[in-house]
Amino acid sequence: MDIYKVLKERRSVRKYKSDPVPDETLKRILEAAQLAPSWSNMQCWRFIVVRDPKRKEQLAESVPDKNPAIKAIGQTAPVVIVLCADPKASGQQDNKDYYLLDSGLAMQQLMLAAHAEGLGTCWVAWFDEAKAREACAVPPDYRVVALTPLGFPEKQPSEKPRKELGEIVFTEEWGNQTKLD
């Protein structure tokens, strides 16, 4: 699949079919995440693949009731991926912790690869980290950065409006409108 098509068509999916995700497909998706760039190639991320219904229910207990992804995490998605990262295995510059960027890049590659495989995902960062840590026995040196349900979408969500380039891109300095033809 063309990369620009993947970027344009990927959506946050919260409703899934119960069909299992084949191991070969899951492996390709995880390999895509493995290829992500990171600070000094430290690859601080770790992924936990959760298929067990009881463990998925435990993870759902870490998600607030008002989070629209709670049902996908606990019930409908056949797989949940838990993204963890070791803050010490990445850099810090100007009070910026790069483990968040590094692990986010890996998760983005995972999500794009999943879409290219016909699967859906949804970045979930609104959860109780202590509860998610306990559900998956994450060591204390690691942070739980995000979760994503993973599976075949029940339906493809519609396209959401995006800001115009002129609103988000400036030339040379803040506020100089960019005109790209």
C-alpha cells in the first residue's frame, strides 16, 4: 500500500470484529515498530501483546469510564498492545524526555503498519498507569506510555477535518504564512 494512502486513510478505530489477528500479520506489524528511529538507536520501547480476555479486562479497569476506547480495550478488540519505555534508555535534552518521542514513533509505525494490513488501532493515553502496570507486570524502571486495541475494524470511521496547512505551517518565523502550491 502506498505510504501516502496509509497516512491519509488511517483512523482511530474503537469497534472491532472478533476475528483473531494472524500471528504472521502481528509479527510484521511489530517488526515495523522495531524499525522506528530512536535517540542514539537505543530502542527504549517494549511492547506487550495481550490476547487473554481476563488481562484485557484488567487493562480496561485502568481506562476511565468516559474514555471511548474502554470497550475496545476490555471486550471487542482481539488484541491489545501495551507500549512501555525505559526512560533511562533514551536521552534527555533541555528538560525534554525523549523516551516519549522514541516510543511514540515506534507506536506510530505500528499503527500505520496495522492499517496497511487492514487492521484498526487507536492511540490510548488516558489511563491509570499504575493499574495498567499491575495488569501486565511491568517492571518499575519502565513507564507505560500508551495502549492500543488492535483488530479488524467493524467499520471504517469517517475522515475527520484537518486544519489547513496555512494554519499550522509558517515560513522562516512564527506567524509568516506559508503558501505552498
